[in-house]
Amino acid sequence: MQTTERVSGESVQAAWNKRPLIISGPCSAETEEQVLATAQRLAATGKVDMLRAGIWKPRTKPGMFEGVGAKGLPWLQQAKKITGLPTTVEVATGKQVQDALTFDVDVLWIGARTTVNPFSVQEVADALRGVDVPVLIKNPINPDLELWGGAVERVARAGVKQIGLIHRGFSSYGNTEYRNAPMWHLAIEMKLKYPNMPVINDPSHICGRRDILLEIMQKAIDLDYDGLMVESHIDPDNAWSDAKQQVTPERLKEMLDSIIWRKEDVSSPEYHAALEKLRQQINQLDDELMQVLGQRMKIAEQIGKYKKENNITILQTNRWNEIIERATTKGEKIGLSKEFITRYFDAVHMESINHQKKILDSE
């Protein structure tokens, strides 16, 4: 496809480079009046750097509102002319990429339902060849970093130079607190893997309801995220999609004003000296932990020898349940969360199983 001339390129680049980058707008573009009113009220807050709106909405079941389609793109184009806010939309097919660029959409994002399918990602990537446009990539619905990283690689190989990540949470069995469990450790792992890419938090899709948005927004900033994508609507309760998780532009401003914006560093010798002293203590404790874990694995190998001699299976469910129950009880008393204790002991248990299996497989 032909390279599309970008409109207001300098302002788009300025927004892309801004930290924190604040992206906001309705879950779905519903009418021209709604899009323009939302954009103007968001611009009036002085807090928003980029306007988002869902044009095509992949839905779980047929018959649900799936977006107004390409007819909503001129509305965003007009909103940008009025407010000066660069625009961003979700794309899932090559045709959607072409339509969005035809109407001067400045930044594209690939949604969670698309990221999960490498064929769909590749189609989008192919449509982006030769186009100088920033692309944000949401995490896949399921907690699979390989899929997320694979999407990044496909888009990068298409020649896209400016790529960012959106953390919108993961679907997980048993999760009841959030619409999508944040699983912060996975997003942090991606942030460490791609340190030069901006990482944007999407609290709207993590929370699924507006009353806990601020809590997640603050945690993302505490973890040094590069920005936030928050859904905003002029009349949230009557929104055509995801009504419970949207806020008015004015409420968004209140939340952004109440966030404690953290700095990555300060030029204070006293701060760095104190921090270095504490980090040395952590290094020492980490060394001791490694020694203890090594000793634990040696004992696991001895257990493996007894199991081999007596033809006993490696996995002992009752014993494992006993370990977890004992560990979580003790851990919670000293301020360790049940989630952390479970993840930690799961990893230790798998390593122990691997050591025992080597014993059972040995001659």
C-alpha cells in the first residue's frame, strides 16, 4: 500500500515521546456528537495527550454492539482538527489499517483478541509495511508472553520503528476481583525484555469498573509505567459498551490530579548512599537464599533416591498441599501475600520435581 502522509506529525511525535503519556476517550465511538463532545471535554482538562475511540469492536457473542465501523473515522478526524489531539484506534485486519490511515489516524493499537492470533497479527503487520506510524500492542487475553513478544517481533519486522506495549490484564480462571487479572509480574517481565519500548497501563480493562480505577492507575505509576490509557465518556452510564468502567472527562482529571507521580531518580548523594546500603543488604540476603535453596534441592535428591529404591511416584499431592498450607499461614503472618507464596513455592516445587526426576531416570 502507499505510504500515507501523516497529519500534524510534530504534535504526534511530541505526544508519543511525552511521559507520562495519557490516552483517553470512549470505549466506542457512538455518534459524531458524542465523539466531538468527549474530545473537547478531554482537551479542556489539559491532561490528555491523545484521543482514543473504538471504531471496530471485537465482541464475544454475535448480536452485541461491534462498533460503528469506518463511518466513525471522519468523526475522529474532525475531533483532531478541533482539539489538536492526535488520535488512536484499534485495528484487527489489513483493511482496518488502510481505512484508519486514510482518515489520518495517528497511532494504531493491536487489541488483545488480535495479539492472541499470530495470523491476524501478521496480516496487520503486512498492511503496515512502508507506513511511518507508531503502533501499540496489547497483551494477549491469555497470560502468554511468547505471544505478546511474537506480536512485537512481527510488527518490528514489518519496518515499524515506534512500538509500544499496553498492559490490559489477562483472563484467568478463578479471578473475581478484576475484569482481567493484572498479573503485574508478566508486564514487568515484558518491560525488562523491551526496556526501550514505552509501556502503557490500561486500568479500564483490568478493573472493569470505575470504583477501583485510581488504585490501579497509582500502582502502574509506582511501577514506572510510561503512561495510562483510560476510557472516558460524556455519559458513562449510558455508554453503548463497557459502561461500568468509563468515567467522565472531569472525573478523569480529578483522578489524574490525585495521583502521586513518581520520579525514576533524583540527584541526591544522601538518597543514593542510603539506597546503595540497603541494596547491599538485599544482595547478601539473596546470596543466602540461593545457598538455602541449593541445600533444599540436595535434600530433594536424597528423597528421590528413596523413592527410586521403593518405586514411589515423584508427585505426592497430600504432602504438597501440606507444604502450601503451612507456608501460606506462616508467610501471611510476616507480611507475604498468599499469591506470592503460592507462586514462589510452585517454582521451588517444580525445581524439586526436576531434581528428583533426574535421580529416578539415572542408571
